[in-house]
Amino acid sequence: MRKQSMKPPVRLPESRGLYDPANEHDSCGVGFIAHIKGKRSRQIVDDADRMLQHMEHRGGCGCEDNTGDGAGMLTALPYELIEKIAKEELGQELPDRGLYGSGVFFMPTDPTERAHCREIVDRIINEQGQKLIGWRELPVDADAADVGPTARRAMPHFDQVVIAAGDGLDQEAFERHLFVIRKWASHQIRVESNLSQKLMFYICSLSTKVIIWKGMLRSMQVIPLFKDLQDPDYKTHLAMVHSRFSTNTFPSWDRAQPCRFMAHNGEINTLRGNANWMFARQGVMKSDLWGEDIRKLCPVIEPDCSDSGNFDNALEMLYHSGRTLQEAVMMMIPEAWQNHHSMPEDKRAFYEYHSALQEPWDGPASVSFTDGHYIGAVLDRNGLRPSRYYVTHDDRVIMASEVGVVQVDPEQVKSKGRLQPGKMFLVDFEQGRIIADDELKTSVATKRPYKTWIQNQAIHLNDLPEKKSPAHYDSNELLKRMQAFGYTTETLQFMLMPMLREKRDPIGSMGNDAALACLSDKPRLPYDYFKQLFAQVTNPPVDSIREEVIMSLECFIGPEGNLLEATEEQCHRLCIPHPILTNEEVAAIKAIDHRGWKSKTIDITYPRSEGDAGLQPAIDRICAEATQAIHDGYSLVVLSDRAVSRERVPVSSLLVTGAVHHALVKQELRTRIGIVLESGEAREVHNFCLLTGYGADAVNPYLAFEALRQARVDGLLEEEFSDEKIVPAFRKAVAKGIKKVMGKMGISTLASYKGAQIFEAVGLAPEIIEKCFVGTASRISGVGFDVIAEEGIRRHEIGYPTRTDNALSTLPNDGQFHWRKEGEAHAWNPHTIAQVQVAARTGSRDAYRQFAETVNTDAHRRCFLRGLLQFKTGRTPVPIEEVEPARDIVKRFCTGAMSYGSISAEAHETLAVAMNVLEAKSNTGEGGEDPERFKWYGRPEGEHEEMIDTLEKLDPEKAKAQINQYSKRSYIKQVASGRFGVTSWYLTNADELQIKIAQGAKPGEGGELPGHKVNKIIAATRHSTPGVGLISPPPHHDIYSIEDLSQLIFDLKNSNPSAAVSVKLVSEVGVGTIAAGVAKGHADKILISGTDGGTGASPLTSIKFAGLPWELGIAETHQTLVMNDLRSRVRLETDGQLKTGRDVVIAALLGAEEYGFATAPLITMGCIMMRKCHLNTCP
């Protein structure tokens, strides 16, 4: 039987297995060249071609050398060439320039479907009152361009259309008609038609000013493919180029760039929220420029687009609706203005005004943009993408991702520089000059009296009349409420009180081995089913500590105006400086009757008598009341569960928030009202992030405030925490925590994070996702409304028991953080710890089998996804002689990256010695390694006897070699963001160099070593200062994109050519596509770490709620690499609570070839899991 090769599909495939095309990412090279005076020439095209080819390394190449990820060129409309073509090929004389437009169309290859598409476009042109000049088949030469097989299989047919303006239209009015034609034709064909090749139809551009040539190409293939670009008559005054590095190798001609107005190097981290909000705003969009045609422009955000394409969708809508291109870009990518106190007032007022209209499109970005009249570029507020420019004496301007892309005689250089964070560079061809950032933004900001408008219209919390907050609960009633809302002793001990004392998210250690919420037999809050997503490789996380100046929690809430207008009334909104409201603030909001604003309080409890069946009708009722509140003219709704009592059960604030938000988005009503929560349930940073991420504008955690006040009364808190200090301290801690979670995903503003849904659900049924969390990934189904309702009633029963003699006098302790006998299941518990230590110390196979049986049949089944898997039986056994021997299997084992400092020198060296004896791989972690350990040591007599005995059982020959010497040198040397201990000597003494992008217990954050653990020896090893705490930055400051990672891999291979280079990622939805990009960056190995791995110090929020189990990550990575034909390029490793042979076999079946162990070896050496590593008080 002939083996069939796996050929990539002809476009992005549908979701399959754990692969989802929605998770694709890309990073790129971008640049432009233009004549400042607007002089048209052939030379601009030739220079742009050279620029594009010199950015070849910024593009990606997958399984074929001649199939690229995408490349393209945007130029001014080549009037001379088009006029020649119209006369010679179409037999038409064209009207004046500006009154005809043209564009490149990707069309179906099927002639019948292509003809049908032409008919639809022709009809729409006629309906819009414009004149079709003619269609032309574009001359292309795929052979001359050496277009690869994969790209050819997906290659569309290429057409060009020429359209003349209808009577009485000027150029700008005609441009708007062309925009309607393009949007309406795309919608009718790509969305509504039944054509089998409908997604091949794509309009690259349709304009009187610019034209775009692009495709699934490598940089050097663009000009050879499109013959028109080779014509000597092709002249332009500008050219913008783009070279794409995608995380996939699936064919995607339409996702190549430039887009219609811009080329983007970066990533939009807030895309889902931006898209949802834009959809909701369509309900109030109107403009005299569009009239009834505005409905043809919806949806503004088109499906089947990349994040760059969606950004372009929003940008062109703002531009065609009357704003200048630079003004629209300033709205979408604002500077970090909130904490920039020296910013000119007019500019600050511009940004503040527009923050009331829409949220930023946040993420690392270098965006070049043009409409033919202007060309420019802007950097995001963090400046996390490079953009450098040259201006020459012959009036050329060259800007690109890097220098050297176009050869310029140094004598010709007039000036040069680089874009700064948030700054804009603009060329005005009409004026024939470069407009500096200050002049440009001053001009835009002073065009309207934004400062006066803000002063007149913005409402602030302190403007509202003061209202007295409800009286404090007595201790008995407070206890009942805390029990009913799921509070435990751990909630106070490990979360709330440490937040006050430390004024930050509390720190923990040793990872999370407790049961997943969907596997737990304890009632779990809905928040526990969600895992935070984070940035890795394709975009960097933001360092919320060192870069606090760019972070902001301030938001406008309440009804929005019409995004397409700029009038004073647009900023008539309520400014909330902090998402956590005090009791007094929420009381003022509930009673608001101020300048036309009023609020409606909606009870989010339901009768206990309705039982489990009462939950869904309650959610429906709440959504209906919120919708009615909009029609009744309310500006805000307050969703309150204060009515909880013996007879009334609270609906989870998270379910209610998500359901109301999505119900209003679906009806295009969400921007007409603000959602405020008065919640007894919300109390932790993760809770507030979820509520904000699913649409809450502000939250009042009244029960958390009451609980902390009572803790002070009960003597659990120090006297310094008076009632006046508790709330500010709590809010400060929450603010730091929220910023850190936002920073993990590379998001700087809460306005962008709101509604962005940057989470994955683990174990929630589709019925819940579809009603409350639309668009959220939930690849493992499970808990439905019935279970959520039942668990809510079980919690309520604890606080308000049916039989009063069952009432508890204290909060329960469910052992979420520390094991308790009657609490939550933990994989590491006194039984498993004792069993593995006995097995290790005695060398007893029976003791190990008892440990393995306990772990495999009980602990893992109750805690981890792999516990749900069963091996298939009844298959023909493989002869034992063909099975890899144990002495070789152990060579695949690695220790986790535990740094010296997080664990002691004795523990660190013991692991290295043991792994070297086994010829396995120990890992330094990110703390460096003492050069003394690079030597071989003589084995002192009497030491390591048990180890040699064990080795003799595996391999007698190897044991003989190890009798007299051993090594403490770690096989794997880690290179992390802090670069602690990284020297040339360190790098050359490695067999494998590992780039740590993220860590399972705290993805999106840097490693943390408290100052009291940094002694002189540790400081010397790390090249730091004794006693000073060490926190690695969340991002590598030389890795801001997939190309940067590729560069670091290249550099490390040059520093030690004999060492393999691995990249450590953390499991999350979409990690497979990230891994595909890493494989294309020439890594030798990829490690997929699980969320439940250990740590020496990490915020508890991260330990519990960031990242996903390794089972999902390694399976998705393997599947995606196979689909991309990249699997043979790399080895895969996984880690995270691996303990037994069964774990290793399951990991192997899911795709792993190497296996990491960290917590298990520590426990084997004597760790008893006190979880005090961060305090340095381990017994």
C-alpha cells in the first residue's frame, strides 16, 4: 500500500482536533518608501522591491522553500499604466484622475463561480450608480516567480476591475461608493453565498488612490508574479511593503498584507473585545455621508480575517466616515496619556475625549498607513516593535522594521531616526514635507474644543451626590452570607488578609496539584472553570511593575454616542478611575439622578423554592430587565445580589455579567448602557479580571469589605487596618493584580481588556458558553447549568441550612491551597508523599507500585485530565526485544528548570549528579550555575552508594564508569528574561540551551526570588546584589516577535554550535500555532509546560488560574505541527505534575518525546510540601 503524503489544504482548515484557525498569529517586516514631494517614478517600485527582498528574513517559510507566509506591495494607483490598459485592452477612454478607480480581485478558479462573482459585482456597481469600465484578467507568471506547490494549490484567479464615477461625484464621494461596493460584494459572496470557493473571492483594494499586490508569496516572488509591476510605465510616488511570518504554513492568500490602508507588524491582543464592541456600536452608528447605505457596511468587522485585517476594517470605517487617516489612527492607537502629566492639555483632551468613544486596539504594533495623500507610521504606546527611518537630500523617505533595507549613500542622508513609543511619523505629499509628531497631533487635537467638551460633559464619581452606604452586617448574618457565597478560611488566610498586608496579589509556591474544577466533587465557583490566557513569543507580555506609566484602569462607562460623529455630547459619560467601587460609590450610582442619568437596580437572586430549575429562568429574566432598562431610558444597571436570604439564592455574578453583556451585544444595544455589579461573590483578583473581561464596567465587592472589617474586629488583622484603611488597601492590591493579569496578555488599559474575553473555559458545557461566554474556547465540555445551579444551592445550604441545627459556626475549609483530610483532592497528599519517599529510600519495587497505583487510580483520576483516559486493550503486543530499554528511556527524562536560589545548592546539585549518572538531563533553571560545577569530581568513598547500586541494575557497564567520578554540571542551561548568570562560559558549558519564554506556574510573568533568599553565593552566581529581590521581567527585552526569537535561536547556536536549542512554552489555547512558528524559527526542541507545575514563588492567582493542563497543550502542539508538515523538525517535551510510568506513556501517546519531572524529584529527596519556599521557612 502506497503511503499517502499529508498535503496542506487549499486554505486555512476548519477546526480539527485541538487545532483552531482562529488562533493563528503572525509577525512581520514592514516598511515604505516615498517621494516627499509626491513625484511619481518607476524607481519607487524598484526600491520597494529591494526593500521587500531585504526583509526576507522577517518573513516565514514553512515546509517548502518556495512557499512563503505572505508578501505584498501597496502603491499609488499607476494612472499611466491603467490609462494605457484601458485604451489598449478595454477600448475605453478614462475620465479625469480621481474619477475612476481600480483594484485587484482574488476570484474563484472555477469559471462558473467566477462568472457568478462578476455578475454580483456588476449588479452592485450599477445599484450604486457607478459605471463599470471593464474587467481584465491580470497577467501573472507563477513559473517565473517559482511559486511553491502549496501556494499554487490555493492560488486564486486574478482579475482587475476599472470603475468610473457616477455623475456629479467628487473623488471623496466616489471613494465612499467604492467602499460600499467592496463591502457589500464581499458580504454577499463570502458570507451569504453558497459557492464552494466563496472564500477565494477577496478584493485586495478598490480605490481611486492606491492599489495592492499581494499573496502567499516569499518576498522575492511579488514582482515576478505580477507582470504589471514589471511594466516600465508603472509609476508611483509611494510604495508600502510587507513580509509576513505566520505561525502556520496553511495557504492564505487573502491574509497577506498590506491591507487596504495599512501594513501591520504586531498583534492585536484585545481583538475579541474590539470586535464585540464594534458590533455593538453598529446599533447607534449613523452618518449623513452614508444615509441608508450604512447597513451595507455592516458588519464593520469582517469574518475570516486576521487581527490586522480587522484593525483595517475599523480604520477604513472611521476614515471613510469623515475623519482624516491620522486622526483615525490616533483614536485606535493612542499614546499612554493617562499618566503622562506633562502632555499638552489639548492633546490630552483629545485622547480623553476619544476614550469615551472607543477603547484602544491594544497590543504591540508598528503600523504603516497611507491613503495616497498621506503616508505615515505609528508605534504602540509600549514601543514594542522597531521602526527606523531615513530622509535623503533627494526628497526620499525610507521607513522600515530595520535599517539597511534600501542602500543609501551616506552623503545623501539628510536625517535619520526611529519612532518612539506612541509617536507618529507623517508625510504630506500635497505640502511636500514631513510633519513632526508634535505638529501633527497639535493640529488634530486643536481642530475641535475637546478640553471644553470634556469639562462640560464628563461626569465624575465625586460629582454625584453622596449617599450613605447600607449598615454593616452583624457577625451572625455576615457569616451566613460568606458561607452562602463560598467563602472559606483559606479565602481569608491566603487571599484577602495577605492582600491588605502586602498590597498586592498574594504569593505562594509549589504549584497547583488540586483537582480541576470540572473534576472536583466539591462545589466550585464558576470562576474556577476559567484559565487566563497570556502572551508568548508572537507578542510580549507587558511588565506592569517597571512600565506602570503605560498602565491605566480608568474607564468611561454608560451610554456611548455615535462613533462616526465628533460632537460635544459624545463624551457625556461617567468616568470611573478604578474598577472596584466602594460601598459609598455604588450607593451614589444606585441613587443617581444627575444631568439626565438614572440607574436601575436589578435583583440577581431567585427563590430557593424553585430549586435547580430556577437558575436559567432567573438569568433570562435579568437579561430581559436589562434590555428593558435601555428602552426605558436608564443609563446604568446595577446587578445586585444583596437580596440573598434564607428564601433567595444568588445567581453567580459571572454568569449574569456574561449573559447580560452578550445578550445586549447580540441586539447591538450594549453601548447604550453601563453594567455595574454589587456582588457578594467577587473577592479575588481572578474574579475581578473575569467580570471585567466579560463586560462588567465596575464591581462593588461589598462582602469582601465586610469580611475584612470583621477580621479586624475579631483580631485577625492588625489594628493599623482601620475601617478607613481597609478599602483603599484592598483596592490598591486588586489594582496591582489586575494590571499584572492584563500585562500577561500584553494589554495596557482596562478599557481594552474590558469585554476582551481573554480566557479559556475548562469543563463548561456548550449551553453555558453559548449563553454567557460567547466565543470563549471550551474544548472540554462538562458542567452545565444543572450542576452550576445545584452547587449554588449547596453553598446556600451551608449559610442558610434547611435545618438550623446543621448551621456551622465557622467558615468551612475546603483545602484548595493546602491539603485537608475532608477537603479538595490533591495529587500530592500525605499518602502519595510517604509512598514515593519510602520507594526511593528503600529501592522497593513493591513500594513504588503501591505509590503508582495510588496516583494512577485515585489522585490523578480525581485531579487531572489524564485520569479520565484509558488505554485501549486487545491489541497485539510488541515483542519486548523491540521495546526501548529502560536505560534508554531514562535518557529522555529531564528535571524541571528549578533555579539555584529557589532550591538549595544541595538539592540542585543532587539532581544534576543523579541525572548525569543516568545520562538524563538536569536543568539549571534561570539562576545560573557555579562554574566550579562544570568540572568532573572524584566520588568520595561511601557517597552515592545507593545510586551506583540502582545504576548497576539498569546498566552494569555504565555503573563501572561512574564508580570513581561524577559531575554536578547541568545538561540544560536556561536563558531567561533576566539573563541571570548567563555568560559565554555558561553557554559553552551546555549540551542544550533552553530559552524560557514562560513558566507553567506563572506564564506571562518573570521569575521571582525574594531578597531574603539572595545570599552572597546566590548573588555571585546570578551576578546580582545580596539581599536585593530579583524579579525577571515578563518579556525578554530582545524578543518582541517570532522573528526576534528566531534571531536569538540563531545567536545561541553560534555561541555553542554543539548545543541543541529548545524553547519553553506554556500550555494554552493556540499554543500549537505558537509552536509552529517556533519550529519555523529553527528551534531543535519545544517544551510545552503544564499549568500545574511547581514554583519557588508566584502569585496565587497565577498558580491557580493561568495556563492549561499539559495534556491539552502537547496534544494541540503535536496535531498542529503534523498538519503543518513541521513535526519532523523538532522534538517535543512536556512537564507538569508527571509522576508515574502511566503519565509518561500518555504524554508519549499525545506527542511528547521527552518528559520533565520537578516536584516529584524534590519530594523524593525529602520535600514534604509545606508550600513555604517563597518564605524560606521550609522545615
